[in-house]
Amino acid sequence: MATETSITRQAPYIEALGEQYGKDLTALTAKAMPTATYAPTVAGQDPAQQAAYQMATTQGQGIGAYQPYITQAAAYTGPTGYQPFMSPYQQDVIDKTLQQYDIQSQKGLAGIGLQAAKSGNLGGGREGVMRSEYQTQSDLNRAMLNAQMLQQGFGQAQQAAQTAYGNQMQMAGIVPGLIGQDISRLGSAGAIQQAQTQATLDAQREANRMAAYDPYERLGYMGAGLGNILGGMGGQYQTTIRPDPTPLQSALGILSTGIGVYDKFR
């Protein structure tokens, strides 16, 4: 008994497209995706940022930049804080001043002698008392003059020490601020460069990703187009296959024909 098989097929060019699509899909999906080429990358610190960090974390520069000025300011306090500001010429000035004082004092003693001579008491007890009183008062005045000059030098040195103390404390506040400005400027400039580097890395990563996905996208477009074609078209032609009878089928056919003839003859 003969069988008949009916096959509905697309046009040859569509079948060729489908066959090519299957080959391309199998070949493409067999390969691993190069994900390393478009993995996210973080830009490292810019040299300016590194310099800013170094300044900010280095003892005596960013951290504790005020300390040397605080230490120096402390040296200008206490009972000996005035000493660095004492004039090195103070003693010379005092000595010269007292020397002139002594000269003037001797002139005063000579005047007492002249007065005693005029009054007829030269060498007498009254002259001695006058000389003694004069010398005592002169020595007292000399000591007071010496003390005044020492006090004046001390006061000037103390005032200078206080001024220096204030200057050092002011510097302790100014210097860290200036260093902070440098750190901030370096950090800002470095951040700009880092952002530019990061943008370049991101653009390169996106370019690598697009290159890696380009074959998949093109194959996807092809598959979508092929699907649209197949969805809008029916079978283009049909093939009917009638296979030749097998030897058994031929024998059975002959046997069936012979039986029929025999029946009719009988």
C-alpha cells in the first residue's frame, strides 16, 4: 500500500536565511562573552589628590601645623620669657649713664668745699656733715637711677615678649588655614582630573561593551526580521512524496490481484 507525505516548505531563500541564522546563533553563543573588557573601572587618585592627602596627613604640615608656633609662644611666657628681648647694650647704657652721674656728683662735692671755704668752715664738722648728707643722697639717687634703667629695660622686654607671644598665636591660627587652602585647592584640582579620567574610562568601557554586544544585536535584528517574514508568509510550495512499494507490498499486491482473478474465474 503506497503512502503519501505532504511537506509544506518556505521559499528557498527563506530557508537559507533560517539555516544561516541557526549556524550563526550556535557559533556565537558557543563563545564566552569578553566581560573583562567592559567591567567597571574606578579611576585612581590624581597626583594632586595624592599631594593633598600627603599634606593633610603629614605631622607638622596638615596635622599639627600650629604646634611649632604654640611651642614658640610658650617660650615667651613665664618668669624668663622676657630675657630674649633684653637689649644687649643695656648694661653699656647703664654704665655710661652712671659714669656721667658720678662725674656730676663729684662736681657737687666740690661745690660743698667751696661753700665751706667761703663760710670759714673748710675742714670743719659742718662741712663733713654736708658732705656725708650729699653723698648719701647721691648714692640713693644713683641707685634709683640704676633701678629705673633696669626697670625700663625689663618693661620693654616684657612688652616685646607679649607682642611676640601674640604674633606666634596669630600665626598658629593663620598657617593651618593657609595650608588647608592649599590642600583644598589641590584636592579640587585633582578631583577635576580624576573625574575626567573616570569619564574616559567609562566611555572606553561603553565602547568595549558595544563592541562585545554588536554581534548579538546584529543577530537579534536578523532573527527579528526573519520572524516577521515567517509570520507574514504561509507555505510557498508543497511537495508530495509517494514512495515506491517495497517487495513485500508488491508481492501482496500481486497475490491480491491473483485471488481476485481466481474468484472471478470460479
